[in-house]
Amino acid sequence: MIWLFLSVLLSTMLFVAFKLFSKFSINVFSAIFFNYLTCFLLGNIYLGSQHILDVSVIQEEGFLPIICMGMVFIGTFFLMGVSTHKSGAALSSMVSKMSVVLPVIVAIFVLKEHIDAIKIIGILISLLSVVLITNKSNEGTKFNWILIFVFIGSGLVDTGLNLLKNKHYPFWGDAKMSTLLFFGAFLSGIIVITFKPSLLKKFDLKSALGGFLLGSANFFSLIAMFKAIDFYNGKTSLFFTMNNVGVVLFSTLVGLAFKEKITRKGYVGLGLAIFALILLN
């Protein structure tokens, strides 16, 4: 249970970091790029003598799917950015969080996890709570086709991480896998910059510092997630649901510190989120 709590807490810290980026006018792409570089370097420092700064790791089983999974990270981020611009933050956030149904479906039908009727009800209530909490009636929203890709991309990230963990690659422990995933994301950033070099002009000290702080939380949030997946072995559908709802719940409460308002539906959603978490435990 402690790993679930840490996963939610550290993921919420990422939400706080993005809020601070806006407050201090930090370029988000630059910070994201430095964030992945920080994660990769921090991972190797954390691993010590077991670091992956050796070309021989390419030959290890699982290298290719893990690094490719990491390259999906930054793509999902860009999709969120585009959808937020076109359809509003509330609708984009809701679609992103609703994507939890994908790892849940895969866990049940591919990984053959069994959940009882009470847990299914809890999952459904949690999804309803996400809709209510993220639904800002005073924000103009407009559906755009890009939201479909946000839904798929966000769902694929959680699903891919779960499947990678369930493959049990001997060489790739949690820290090594996390480090390689973030290296893949960093490579994606380099590819983006190669095709759009103008982004380099936006790199500055503030972005680097913001990326360092974001990366420090991001690396350990993924470690916590992997540890939680191990703890909920055979019940990862419940973990991803609780993790997603927990992040929405904590982020909403933290949002109050940034003077964000909660609608009446939002308060109902918070109550349902807490009730869902009780059912799922």
C-alpha cells in the first residue's frame, strides 16, 4: 500500500511542477526535455556500478521494447498539449484519465486477472468521479479528433508499462528499466529538436532547473509505480484505477492552494472518488 501512496504522491508532485512552470513562465517543452535527461542521469547514479552506460546493454533481452516504450512518453505529452489548446484543459484531462480503462481491459482479458463484482462497481464509480471532478462547466470545451489519440496514447503508456513488468526481463530490474525508459523519452526529444531546431532557442537556466526538479520526482514516481505493480501482482487493474483516481483526487486538493475552484459536481466527484477507493481496497 505504501508504494501506491508514493506513486500517487509523486505523480501529484508532477502536477504541482507544471503549475509552477506556468507561474514562473518556464517553457514546458524545454523543462520536459531536461526532465528526461535528468531522469536518465539520475537513474545511472542511483544504479551505481550497475549503471546502463554500456553499449553491451543493447544485447540484453527487452532492450528494444523498453526503449521504444520510453519514446512514446514524449509523444503523449505533445498530444496532451495540442488537445489542451484545441479542446480545453478540462476535457483533455478527463480523456487522459479515462484512458485507464485500457490497462484495466488488458489486465483482465490479456493478463487474465480476476476481479469480483464489488471491484467492478468500484472501477465504474471511479470513472464517474473522474468525469465529475474534471468537468469544469465554466470552461468552454470542444471535441476534437486529437482527443482520441490522447485517450489511446495515455492508455498505451500505462498498458505498456504493465506488460513490460509482466514480461519479467531478468536483466531489467525496476531502476534499470526506468532509466532506459527515460533514455528513450530523451531520444525522442532529440529527434523532435532535430526536426524543429527553433526549440533550442527556448532553452535557458530556468528550464534546466525546472526540468531537474521535475525529473527528480518523475524518476522516483516510476520506481514507485513499478513497486506498486509488483505489490498488486494479479490485481494490476485495481492498482491503475486507484492510482489514476488518487492522482485526480490529490491534484484537485492541491489545486485549491493555487486558488482553483471546485464545482458542485466536483465535490460530488471527490466524495465518489473516496468511496471508490474504499471499494477497491
